[in-house]
Amino acid sequence: MSSAFASPPGSSRSAWSRRLALIALCAGMLMVVLDGSIVTVALPAIQQDLRFSPSALTWTVNAYLIPFGGLLLLSGRLGDLIGRKRVLLAGLAVFTVASLLCGLAVSAEMLIVTRFLQGVGGAMFSAVSLGMIVTLFTDPRERASAIGAFAFTGAVGASIGQVLGGVLTDALGWHWVFLINLPIGIAAASLAVPLLENERGLGLRDGADTLGAALVTGGSMLGVYAIVQAEQYGWASGRTLGLAAVALVLLAGFVARQAMAARPLLPLRVFRSRNVWGANVIQMLVLAAMFSFQIHIALYMQSVLEYGATATGLAMLPAALTIGTVSLTSSARLIARFGERAILLAGLVLLLAARLLLLRLPVDGAYAADLLPVMMLTGGGGLVLPALTGLGMSDARSEDAGVTSGLFNTTQQIGAALGVAALSTLAASRTRDLAAEGVRAASALTGGYHLAFVVGGVLLAAAVVLTAVVLRKPAAETPEAAGRDTAAPATIA
């Protein structure tokens, strides 16, 4: 199968085309990530305008998260079978049209349905984007730089979303947090159509595992649903345990099916690489800690320090900008010099140090003394994310790049959802216990957030141990590989 832009590497036109294609991929990524953060700031206005009940309001987020997390693996494999460009463009189209419908929503039911469609489009785009970068940039140094730019885009989207959501909601109304996706989606598609090569794919007959697709999609979506509902019903409730049990049965059936199927949806050979399966597990731990931190530190600033929505977004801006700057300007050079595993360890240590600082967070915290150092140390994520992405996509065969990308994005979403749900439940439980003991509200809330930060630190410490024990240098970093052709797609520096 031909890879995107198989033009001679020495051609300046080819190099320029690859950069423009990367811009198209990053623009689509910006739209997807921006939507994930911008909506949270607009939730109070959406609730008031569309008359959501407090419990139903969470479905504005959950209706997006469930199809996004559940369809990533299937979308990635479809990219391998029918061509990644087709799946990517279809995802952009679905996401952009769904964003328009979200902005035009006149009822709670309409918004929930259109948010579900957004999740479908986001899964289709995200599942194949990393695979396209891997095949687009075969030179190890160029690939590291491209992955760094992709991670930078994610950080920028997260940071802009928190500030822009408040500004748009206050100035123009909540509808515009969705409508802003339209020009971004159109621009990304306009670049992608002429710049990304049309791939034929393997063909549906060479890998259309219908039963496997049904099992993994049903299991993944049901698993994500169980996670996001756990905060409302409790982790030990019969509803949560029952949903989780059914999801596990479906996923176990999927694994058994992949071991026996002649043309599996997810070839189990991708797990032969310690770096691939290790990076996916580590990513779940890291994303669980990082996403819960983002939510709980924002709640601390608004509920305890009484910051407004815009002020909270601005206060968190240094963390996102530091992550983005490090990933764009430094990570590729550091990875090329010291290797992905070493850089990953360094970034994890910085993130762990930030969590230790959070344990001393007082009720009357001052931004410069108590929060800004944490935001700057969180910039270690700019080292962690590109290194993890490179390791997670290492050893991926050309024909498996899409499904490996889908797997990596799936564990990302599952880790984020699980971390937010689990740590939020623990924080809320701790806050209730302290309040029952007579502790004043601000102190009880701070105590709950402290517990969430402790658990997040434990997750990061586990990630450090796994990195040291499980991960190995990719082949391109070993002396034996030094003389190999850098265009070989199986290795990442």
C-alpha cells in the first residue's frame, strides 16, 4: 500500500507538501481539542437557555465522549481498509456539520443528538490522524518534529478553549462555542483534499471483521458509558458493576475473536512490541492524572478562590502554553539526542513534582506562590506527550498504522474518562466526609481536591516505574540501526 506523499524525499516540493499536509492535520486536531475544552465553560449558559436539569446537563459532555471513545478503534481499522484519507475527510465533514447543528439547537434533546454526531466525527478524524503522520514523515527527526507540532496543537486547543469559551459565551452566546468550528473544519478539509494522497487501502474483503467490530464498538461504548455514569450512581452500585461486567464480556469476546479471525480488526501482533502496549498503558495513567488535574484545579480556583470563568482560563494558560512550547520547540531535539524513553522519564518526573506541590495548596492560596510554579512544572507534559506518541506508534507496520493510531487514541480517551470519573468521585466523597465533621465548606473542598491530587501522583509514580521497567529504546535509537535507511517506516527516533 502506498503511503501518503511517497514522492522522493529529496524533493523540495515534496517537503513543502508534507508541511502543508501537517497543517491540515493539525487544524483538524485543533477543532476537535478546542471543542472538548470550550464547551465546559458554556455549560451554565446552555443549561439556562435549553432548560437542562442538573443531571441531564452532563449528557452535553457524555453524548460526545461515548461515541468518541467507542468508535476510535473501528475508525482506525476502517482507515487501513478503505483509505485513511477517506475516513479523515468523512470525519471532518461529520464533525463540521454536527457543529453547525449544535449551534442551531433549540432543545436539550437536539443538542444531545448532535453532540453524539460530533463524537462520531471526532473519532473518525482522530483515529487516523496519527497514522497519517507516521506514513507522511518517515525520517525519524522529521517525524519527531511533526509529532511535537501535533502535540503543540492539542495544548493550544485546550488553552484557547478555556479562555475563548468564556469570551464567546459572554459576548455572542453559547451557540458560538460550536459555530466557531465551521471555519476551522472548512479550512482543514480544503487543505487535506489536494495535499493528502488518495490511498486505496487493503479493501474491506481483506479485513472486514464484522463480528469483531460489533464486539469492540459495543464493549468500548458501554465501558465508557459505565465510567461516565459512575460519578452519578457510584462505583459499587449494581448499575455500574453490571454495565462494566457486560462491557468486559464483550471486550473479552473481541480479544478471543481477534485470536481466531483470519482477518482481525485489531491484529494481536501489534501487542508483541513492549513499547506499543507499554506506552498505551502508561498513557492511560498519565491522561487520568492530567485530565483530572485540569478539572480539579479549575474547580479549586472557582469554588475556593472564587475566580471567574475567564480568570480561571487565564490562570491555567501558562500550563497549556508551556506544554505547547516545549512540545513544539524542544521535544524533537531532546528526543533525537537522548531518546524517547529518557525524555519520557524526565517529563514524568516534572509532572510528579507538580503534584507534590499541590499537596500544600492552602484554602487562601496565592496564584504567584502556590499555583504558578505548578503550572510551569506541568509543562513537563510537553515532553511526555510527544515521547509517548512516538513510542505508542513505534513498530507499527504500514498496513496497521491506522488501527495502531486508533488504539492509541482509544486508550487516551479511556484514561481521561476513567481518571475524571474516579478522582472526582473520590474528591466528592472526601469533601462530604469533611463537611460532616464540621469542617467549613472551603476547607472541605480543598481537602477533597488534595485527595484527588494524591491519587493523581500515585498514577504518575506508577507510570514512572512502568517506563523504567517495560519500555525499551526503539530500534532506530540503537547502534545497530544507525546505518539503516531512515525512510524505513517501522522505527521512530
